[in-house]
Amino acid sequence: MDRIFSGIQPSGEIHIGNYVGAIRNWVQLTNRYDCIYCVVDYHAITIEYDVEMMQRRILDTATILAACGLTPDKCMVFVQSHVPEHTELAWIFNCVTPIGELERMTQFKEKSKQHRQNINMGLLDYPVLQAADILIYKAGYVPVGEDQTQHVELSREVARKFNARYGETFPEPQVLLSTAPRIAGTDGNAKMSKSMNNAIGLLEPPEVIWEKLRTAATCEHRQRRSDPGHPEHCNIFTMHTAFSKPDQIAFVDHNCRTAGFGCIECKEILHKNMVEELSPIQARVREMNKKPEYIIDVLKSGASRCKAIAEKVMDEVRTKIGIKSEWL
Ligand code: AQP
């Protein structure tokens, strides 16, 4: 079976962009692939973070993954720092990655603007660690949101450079996009992000979700109720495509274009569908939180299964680059 790898940062509250752009797709893929999913804590320390909160965030993120259906019978889930081979391989990849390739990464440029006080080496090197995350398992496919496609392309470049220098070792991983690869924030423009005040949290109660949807930006051409809208320019419509059934999407599309209903009615339908999908996940999270040892066991077993794979690949890499000491 082909292998899949993907990761999520414990950098804040998981939001519906993470869910429809990545996690929901991850669950579906477990039927067809050997899947490895990771809580990437070393990535999350590239920006300012609350040290006291980190362990809580890691466990909360893993709990959400399990509540969404990513359980050990279907896939491996673990914490990045529990398998140190990731960072070891990243160092080796640093030595084949041109700095210029990293400097042109869109995420690096954006995060450098967002975190002017803390433009650290980790921020620049982020995609190299990501390449190591993927390639330490020789994963062929990486299901991510649209924002991460450039980084996966860089992983391919890193694999090519390593293979050219040291001999065929790594596959060139391919991106797998979900059907909703980019959800904009409630402001309607920027990508919905944990670190921006524009996200709808996966665990938020219905009334909080409604308040965020009610005030969320819609198609700018629709100033009055009688103005026909353009669903293709409306983030609420994008959310419908992620949460509503095909007949409802067609209904919404028609009524928006013909001014058949107002944005509030459109948002009410979305809210109902969103809450219907998120409620069972929220209930499972509440159940899992009553037995925290379950998630700890999931992460421990995930790490030990992944470490076994990663150790073998590192052994091969050390041999290929000439640093394996037989006398040790
Ligand atoms: N708005 C989004 N729409 C679709 N997919 C998204 N993803 C993130 N935001 C959206 C996808 O979710 C997966 C996990 O993301 P991540 O936690 O590794 O980092 P990120 O992309 O940087 O997510 P955030 O929420 O924007 O976090 P911060 O604010 O900490 O940087 C990835 O597959 C991502 O594509």
C-alpha cells in the first residue's frame, strides 16, 4: 500500500479550515493508504508560543484527530519530537537545500511580516523539516491544504537533490488536495488561520459559530438584499461546498444569484449543516477528555511504530552519506 504522511501544528485552536482542508480528507484516505499523521510540535515553536500551554495543545490536537476518526486501528498518530530522526534527517537535508529556495517560500515571507520581532532560522528552515517529516517515511503522498503545496514541491526538490548526490533513496512526494483546499477567514480574505483572529474553531458551541457566521464577510457585490450575488466570490459559499449536500449547494447558488434570499438565510442553512457535522466530533472529544490516558496510549504506540520505520531509513541515510561508523 502506498504511504501517506501529513502533519498539523499544535499552535492554537483547530479550525474548520484545518478540518475540511486536511483532517477530514486524512480520515477518508485511511481506507486506501498506509497513513501516518503527526502533531508537529517542532514546527510550532518557530513562532512565539506559550511554553506552559504546549503539552495541553499537543494533547488537545491529538484528541481532535482521534475524535475525527484517526484512531490506531486506521492509521499511526504521534508527536513529531517523539521521533528525533525527523530533526536528524532535517539537518542532512539542510546540507543539500539551497538557501535561495527557502527564501522564496510564500509562507516564510508571510510569517516574516507577521512576526517581525522573531524572524528566526526555524521559520526559514520550516520546509526542510517538513521534507524530513515526509521523507523519513518515504511517503509518496501528502494530503494538505492549498497553502502547503509549495512546501511539498520543495520536498520533491530536496528528494531530487539528495538522490542526485547520494543515489536513489527517496520518492518525490505528491500533493493530495481535499475538495475544500482553501477556506478564507471570517474576514473573507486571508486564509483562515489559528494565529489570526478570523477562525471558526472546530470545538466552538453552536451559538459562537452562529455569531461568527452572522458577521462574516460575504460577496462584496451584494450590498443590499435585492442585489444578485456571485457565489464564486463568496467565502460563505465555499463553506457551503464543504458542509452542505449537493442539492442544498445548488439551491444556495441559485438563490444567491437571483437574490432569491438574503445572506442571513444562506448563513442559517450553512450553520445548521456545520453544527450537524461538528456536534458528534465535539461529543467524542468530551468523552475522550474524560479518559486522557487513551490519547497518551495512542501517541505512545504511534511513536513506537513510526520510530521503527524512521530508524531503518536513518540507518540507510547514514550509510549513504558516509557517516555510519561500523565500529560503534
Ligand atoms: N484555511 C485553510 N483552508 C484549508 N486548509 C487549511 N489548512 C490550514 N489552514 C487552512 C491545512 O491544515 C493543515 C494543518 O495546518 P497546520 O496546523 O500545519 O498549519 P497552517 O497551515 O499554518 O495552519 P494555520 O491554521 O494557518 O496555523 P498557524 O496560524 O499556526 O500558521 C495543513 O494541511 C494546512 O494546509
